[in-house]
Amino acid sequence: MSELKLYAVTCEYIKGEKQFYYRAQNFYKDVPASEEGMMGDFVEISEIDLEGSRQFLKKFGPGKAGTKRALDCGCGIGRVSKGVLFPVFESMEMLDMMEEFILHAHEVYLGDYADRVEAYYLYNLQEFSPLTKRYDVIWLQWVACHLTDKDLMEFLMRAKQSLRPNGVIFIKDNMARQGCKLDPIDSSIIRHLDIMKNIIQTAGLTILDVEKQEGFPEAIVPVWMIAMH
Ligand SMILES: C[S@@+](CC[C@H](N)C(=O)[O-])C[C@H]1O[C@@H](n2cnc3c(N)ncnc32)[C@H](O)[C@@H]1O
């Protein structure tokens, strides 16, 4: 399939972006501000997930990318920031569309780490334009799935401009075993890795590495990590 065909197929599933984003907002209103909420029904794999991310980040992080500042996109209560990013970066910026999650992160969950947050952005990722040349690492975990192909592609283009020298963007997300599938309840799209790679490359980014998260139960959708710049 050509790039354009793939793009059209994924969009066909969505039928009206506004409704698509409204549904996700509605879904997350009822999600508790807790690790359980962030992990759906799979809180028991949170630690394995974080360890997988720490190892993957090591390949591109300190020594290669700088360690001045990272941006956690779709941060929720800050599970990834706390478990993966704060131990590495001097300061953090965090973005999520749900105020309740950000408040919980700042007031409770992050503890002393909260002092090293330079900015919280209560924003829809698809509407966010990061400042240029600002981040050593931009992390998107389980949030790329909540953007349409077009919005994800355009965000990645803006994100690339906001990287500091040797900066890296990471996407960690569920990837379909075949094609792509929309969950109409929370408006998330599970894409095949090839479709995700296609979006990334169409946005003008170069893929540095891809790795499957090991140690998750067979029954759940495969989770992959992609590093790019
Ligand atoms: C499954 S949770 C994952 C949270 C966190 N990344 C983690 O791994 O623990 C998805 C998060 O993405 C946020 N989110 C979903 N769609 C978004 C959008 N369009 N813009 C910004 N945040 C969004 C939700 O509010 C939620 O906090």
C-alpha cells in the first residue's frame, strides 16, 4: 500500500475528528487519578513497563542526548515522569488534557519531584506547539493512540523542531497485530507498527530504533517503543 492509501484508511475509521476527541475527554473524566487509572486493568505490569522504558531510554539518553529538560506528553498523573524521566533529567515539563490528573501529579503523586517541574501544560496535544529547541527528550506514552493520523503527524513535525541538539522523541504505545483498529469508547487507535512508522516518516522524522516491550502477558495487545529524531 502507498503512504497516502494507509493514511486514508486510518482516517475513514474516525468519521469526524471533533466527536473523536470529545469521546476521549468523556472517557477520561471517569478515570481515577491513580496508577490503576493510567494502566487500565493492567496496573500489575506498570513496573515492567517502566523498567523497559528506562532500558530503552539508556540507549539514546544520557551521553547521547542531553539531560537538561524532557517533555512528558499525555503524562496523566506522571507515572512515566516519576518512574523514568525525573531520575535522568534536570527539569521536566508535563502535558495532559485532564486538569484532575495534572493537579494530582503536582499535589500528591510526584512528591519532591514536583519542585523540578518547569511547566505543566493543560492542553490537547493536537493543539500544542512546543517552543523550538527546548527538549532533550519528548516522551509520548499511550497518547499517540489518541490522535488522528493527521494530528499525530503534524504534532511530530512540531516536536522535531522543539528538540535540542541530539534530542530524541519516544513513542510507546499499543500496536495492532494487523491493520488498525479504533476503540470507539475511549477514541484510541491501535495501529500496526508499519502504519505508525509510515506516519513518523511522512512527518519527516528518522527512526533510530524500535523495540517490543517484553514481559507483558500474551493476552494483551503488543506494546512497542520507537525512538526517532
Ligand atoms: C492511558 S493514559 C497514560 C498516561 C501516562 N502516559 C502513563 O503511561 O501512565 C493516557 C493519557 O493521555 C491523556 N490524553 C488522551 N488524549 C489526549 C490528548 N488529545 N491531548 C492530551 N492528553 C491526552 C489522558 O488524559 C491520559 O492522561
